[in-house]
Amino acid sequence: MNNPKPSHNPLSTIANPRKPVDGMAVAGKAGRKRLMTVEEALRWAYVFELPKLRQVMAAGPSMATSSSDASYYELLTVIDRNRYGCVPDLSASIAPHLDAVLIGEAVLGLKDVETDEPGDDVIEDVAGLTDLEREECNARGFVLAADRIGDCAMLMMRRAILGGAPTWADHGPVVRGFEVGARGRAVWRRTVMRSAGENRPEIAIEIDGYDHTSHRPYPGAWRRAVLTPDPALLVADRIEYQAFVLMLGLLVEDLTGQLSTIDVTETRLPLWPWEGQEAPRERRVLLARKSPSFAPKGHAVA
């Protein structure tokens, strides 16, 4: 695969792959390869090996500084991280395994993967929604998921360290209520046409629909429905889950035949488990590499 690599390749610093050079990796012993699922290989690399890379990232925009910024807001202190987003293990006396470094580089390559809005309804199993509500929740949920995922490589780093896939489970029965204001009072709205300027067509805008003089709603006023729990949050969960599963597939393609001591196998995670799927099947949504030549089979290219 003609996959673009980050401008700095730490493997170029290794003069002899059987000697640790400046904290970098060494090749494993020759022999039979270990068989790991891609999730197992990620966890091995990020939990046990890549923290051994003790050099922290220099100042400036990077995978590591983004993670450090998030840590600062949570802990009010800067957490130094290495090239692969791991907190360095300062007690480590050996370098990370070469295969772990290659896995880390493949994850960094996912910076070039973009999320694309799915055309499928990912909450078909949520009953009781109108067609308009279902469409709005899917659209809003994608925006929430895109913000939550951010850089696809960072998502995979987080999941590798935390372990497990993002949740996709139903949040429970959806209850339809109505918007309320201060002290629990009903909020009424009405739609009126207003001028958008000289020689421009009128536009519809929402204004207060309650007549405070007569103490009753204006004719034609309406109340906005509120869904609890918000199905858009479930949409975001499921899109993040699918992004994770699809990127596992990309990593398998990038790593197959590249590792010296590990054979990486496909994930066993289904793409649509909420529809009763128990095993992987054709990929329908979500990811595209920036260049069509990098798109895995079954992925649409944006």
C-alpha cells in the first residue's frame, strides 16, 4: 500500500536493528509469529511497548500536544507525551519493540482518514420517532461524533490505551416531552415571515409565540418537542463505534506482512451490532482516505 508516512520517521535513526539506538526499537527474536487480532496488537503496542519511548514531543502542533492540551484542562497540569501519544515510562531501560513502533506509525497514518456523513439511519431500532426527528437526530449526531472523534489517529490511540470499543448500546426508551422555560413554564413559538432586505424575498423566522397580554398562545403557535434521552447522542456513539471498527480494518491492511514477529488478524467486531449482526460484513459507511488509491475494499471514497 502506497500509504503516506509522517515527515519524521524514527526508524531512520536505527543503524543496527538488533541494538537499541537512542531509545528506539529493536527487532524481536526470529521464529514463529504470534497471532493477534488488531485490537490485541494495538493494546500490546500502546500499553506495554510504546511508553518505553521516553522522548517527549517538542512544542508545537502535534498528536501529542493535542492530547496534552486535553489533559491540562482535566488535571490543570501538562502531561508530556511521546510521539505516539503515550505517557513515557521513565523507568524503562529498554526500547520499544520494532513491531510496536510500526504499529504506532500505522496509527499516525490514520491522520489522513476523514469521516464522511453516513447515508444510513444508525438508530433504526429506536422506535417512536417521526421521519423528521429521525433525520434531524442522525444529522446532529454526526456533527457530535465528528467533534468527538477529531483526529482519527487520536481516536485509535485513546481506544488502544483505554481498551475496548466505543459503546453502541441503546440509551433506553425515548420519551417525547415539550420545551419548557424558567420555572417550568411552557415555551410557545410561532413562525412569521420577515423582510430580509430590499429586493430580497421574505424569510421565515421563529419568535415568541405567547401573547403575554391575553395570557394565551397566539393562533398557530406551537411547542417544540424534546426527546429524552436525546437520540443524537446515541447516533454519535454508534458513528464513533463504526469509525473505530472501520479504522481497525485499515490498520490490518497497512500492517499485513509488515511485522516481523506478529501476524495481525481482522477484528471480530461487527459493524452493525444493534441490527443483530454477529460477525463482520460489508462496510456501508463512514470513512474515506484522501486519495482513492488508499481506500480499502468496500469503502466509499468522498
